[in-house]
Amino acid sequence: MSVEPILEIDKLNISFFVRAGEIPAVMDFSCKVMPGETMGLVGESGCGKSTVALGIMRDMGNRGQIVGGSIKFRGRDMGEMSDAELRDIRGSKIAMIYQEPMASLNPAMKIGKQLMEVLIIHENVSKNEAYERSLAMLESVKLPDPARVMSAYPHQISGGQQQRIVIAMALLSKPDLLLLDEPTTALDVTVEAGIVQLIKELGRETGTSMLFISHNLGLILETCDRITVMYSGEAVETGTVNDVFDRMRHPYTQGLFNSIPLPGADKNTRPLVAIPGQLPLPMERPVGCNFGPRCSHYVESICNAGAISMQEVDSDAHRSRCLRIDEIDWNAEPERPLVSDPAEPGDVVLDVRELKKYYDVAANKMFGGGDTRTVKANESITLQAREAETVAIVGESGCGKSTLAKVLLGLETATDGEVLLGAVSIGDTDVGDRSTETVASVQMVFQNPFDTLNPSHSVGSQIMRTLEKFKIGNSYDERRERMLELLDLVKLPRAFAERMPRQLSGGQKQRIGVARAFAGQPKLVVADEPVSALDVSVQAAVTELLMEIQREAKTTMLFISHDLSVVRYIADRVVVMYLGHIVEQGTTDDIFAPPYHPYTEALLSAIPIADTSVEKKQIVLEGDIPSALNPPSGCPFQTRCGHKSKVDNNLCETEMPPERELNSGHVIKCHLDSRHLDAMEPVISFSTDKKAS
């Protein structure tokens, strides 16, 4: 193997030139990617990760420009290459996979033609050879029925399959370097696990070097050999994955790990610690250490004396941009705001009994023709949630989580069954027909904080509008005072009342969403992926905020999420849904320890965990979740279940499993007998060697 790096970036500086002047986006950035190696690039939004990738591709638009340093590909300075040479290596020697697969696919072209185009343009092969090689590549990325996929349009396949197509397209010309920019962020956790496994296998088989950009430290651990941590345009720590994960030597890296719910985190005894403050704007970076204003180890006249370069830690391979490496106690536990009086669950607030929600869909409804088919979005949903309790609902996209939320909020009405909020039946009452008191009693924190605020009105006026609707306060002054109290509650300065939404960061907008949800003193708050769009440090702050307000107000929370690490940390009880059915429910301890429903087992296996001491069983689900228009017979999970062969007489394919109570409150819907359930081993365990060290 050649010792020459595939990619060598040295003291790279990238700026964007706008009317206000020069905005430095990447500064003094260096890294190497060796043959067959995968380098991970991590950091918060806006730290410059994607700008580095676009700099490598020379795709920075009219305003972006490399103003210093060099990028060498196989020893050649790319800055000295002609436009023709750059065009020749893009897509052939260097390929890029973007976060959103549809950004790389032409919706008006069949998939086969788009794949063949890569080979015809870059290798000048015949159409027949291009077709055969494209077909073979679709087989290697494990797509079912490749011939059918070749003749399909992008909209006719699922998101996970679209991402596999983009990976196939990138690998067709056997690139030396593959850039992956958040390639799994938009995918379900089980699909993500399959894509990650695929990327690792293809990397081993082809020897392709990779630059893997992600904010998910667990994914970086599973896919990468080395890692570079970025903050505010600079690399702040770099080394092997084991060096950085086990012997981190920069306060920002340490802050990232304290912000994520690793095994052992506990919302009462070992809560998360968010990084204080905000990422500085590019025009307002501090003198000296960019992380200084947010760092608990900051020392005046040392950390702000001047520009700080990367320092050697214990070898040239492990480096950190910190002057106080030898003075900080890296093993010291951070101060954690312990919860002295955790709320105990009270009486039942939400009682859902045999809820069904069906949709009738005509094959050609627009023109009044076609047969009517039924989509069973929710099928016999039964669950309870108590006062001050957090019940998490987990499952893949299309499992019915959001439909259940819509019924609770009155945006949809139940087809059958009953939904009780206290003593009030709300399942068959549309939101427009609900009393003001009932509407105020059930509120929602949405996934995307950007879409829930009116850009034309100040933050304070929008909260006051909510108070006015819920008839809280008898006058303008009373409502304004209550609005300011709500800003205090979500830990935002009162001056933010006059700000417009565009002047707020994503985490601040989500806090305003939380303030509005709690404005009417609700009994039940439905939180639909409330932290998935946020950076990990902001995620930790919003998660802690939600729980703190919940404890004070004794609110019941229904937490909808696909992130089982967050669920394990925040939830008291967990409900697992698949294709409209609840397949398992119980306390969080019940769900995260065997015996499991086979689907729960696969979900747990798919969690990326940023802990080198964790060992996991590898369970990758084959195929996609079936369509609710055409669900399988028998058990809804039987088409993807790895345990089906253990059940006699084809029961899984012919009969719906009965609900069984394994112990008090732990219910499972599965045909597996007790002998097989009892023999299940933990999916997540810990390496004794690592723990001892």
C-alpha cells in the first residue's frame, strides 16, 4: 500500500465574499486521508464541515474562494489543476454523496439512465456495458429487484433506496476518494444501520478512502478510523477514533460528549451538561481561542493572547488546539445540576383504548374513479400516560406515530375506539369543535422550530397571541407579564420579546416553541421529534429544559422519537410501534433489556452509541417497512423478522399474534414462545477489557 496520502489538506483557509466584506468560513485547517482510510469530520452546524468538502470539490459558488493553504489529491495540488482536469476527476476519482438523495437525482430521468450516464461520460463505455455494470452495482448495494429499479423513476422508490442509488452512482467509476456529507441524517435508524454497514463493506471491498461528515459521534465511531473535530471554522482536535473518544484533549470535544445521552446517563442522578453560550458568528469571533467564551477552563491572557495553533498531545497523530492540555484534569466530572425531587407519576391523564384510524384512498380520487382502498394507519392502539410521566413512542417512518399525535390534537378524528383526557372523551372531536380549555390542555412541540413561528411578528407578540386565544390574563399588561415569565421559564432573556424569529438561532426558536406549548398550562404535551433538528449541545439544553418544566408543572409528555439514545434517557415508559400496531410496551428498563420483540431488538441494534466500551449485536433489517395500503397477512413484522423460523405452523404468516404480558406492564405482541424469549441475549453490552481500563 502506498504511503502517499490520497487527500492532504494543509493550512486551508476558505472565505466567502459578500457585500459586508470577507467572511472567513474555514481557517488553518489541516488533515490527511490515507489509502483505504475513513476520516470522520464532526462539529456543530456552521463549523465549516461541509465547506471543507465543497472546497475539495471546488464547488463553492461565485462568492466562495480558497484564500490560503492547499488541497492535494494524490500528491497534486488541486489549485494548480485546470478546469478540464477538475471536471475529469469530479465524479470519477472524487465522488460526493449529499445529505438529501434527491439533490443528486434527476426526478425526470429513469434511475438506470442516470447510473449509465456516469460510465458513458467518464469512461466512454458502450450503453450495453454501462447497463450491465450499473445493474451489478445495484446488486452490490443490496437493492431488491435491480432490473425493476433501473426502469423506475426516483419518486417510485423509498428514501433509503434513493440513498443506495446515490451511493451506487458515486461508486460506479471506482473513485479513490468518497466524500459523504451527513448521508444518513434523513433516514430511519434501521435504514441508517443498513447504509452504514453497506458503506463499511464497500470501503473494505473497493479500498476507497472516505471523508465522512456527521454530527453523530456514534456513527463516527462505527464507520471511521480517524476523526477531526471542528469548531467555528477550525480543527480543534484530531487523532485516531480511540485516541479522541477515550483520551479527548480539547474542552469542546469533552463538551460534545457531555451533551449526548451515553449509557449510564440518568435524567435524575446523572443529567446531561449542555455547552453554554452560542457558536460565534464568523464576523464576531473572539481573539485567541474561538471556544474561549464557552469554555470552563478559560484563562485570561493565556487563551486570548493570540492565535492558537494545533499542539501535539501524546504523538504527532493526536493533536489539539488548546494551550492548557497539561493543566486540565481531563478525568474530572463536570458539575451536574442533580434533581433532588424527581416527580412521581400520578393519576392517569391520557387513556387510549382500542384506537383505530383508517383512511379511505381512491385509486383515482381526483377524477372520481377507481376502487377505494383502506389505509390502516393505527390499529387497536391501547396505552396510558400518567401525570408527570414521559411516555416515548418509537418506530420507523410510516408506523403511525404522527397519526396518533394528530388524533390526540384533534387534527384527525378516530375511526373507532376511545381517547380520554382525564374524564373528557376527545378522540372523535375535531380541534375546531373542542372547547378552549381542551385545546389548551393538549399542546405540541413540533420537530422543526423554523416552521412554527410567523416571520412577520415579534416573538413576544406570538406568545401573547397564544395567551389571548387561551383566555389567560384579563388585560394586555397581565398577558405581557405572563409572556415575560414564560421567557424566564425557557431561560431566554426578556429582551428577546422584541426580537423577530430570524434573529434567533435554531435552539432559541425551539425554546419559543416550548414556551408557547406550555403557555396554556397543558395537561398533555406531545413532543414530535423536538430535538432531532438541533445540534447535540443545543439538543441537551432543550431536553433538560423540557424535563425541568415538566417536573415543575407535573405535565404528561408524549415523546415521539426515532433516537433511542434520547428515549432511554428521557422516558419513563416506551411504546414501540410498527405498521400501525403497538408491538411492545413497558417501562424503559423493560424495553432495553431482554426479552425483546424482534423489532425492538433490531431498533436497539441500530442505535449508534459513542462509547468505545459498548459492544452490540449486529442486526440489520432487510427490506423496507411494508405499505399500509397492502399490509402483510398475520404478524405485521413477519416479512422482515429474523426469528420467524422459530415459530411452528407458519403462524407468523397467517395469524395476528396475541398480546402477552411478560411481567407487570410489559406487554409484547409476538408468536415466539417463552423458551425463545427467555433465551434472548442483551443487544447492548460492555467490553470488560475497556471497562477495566
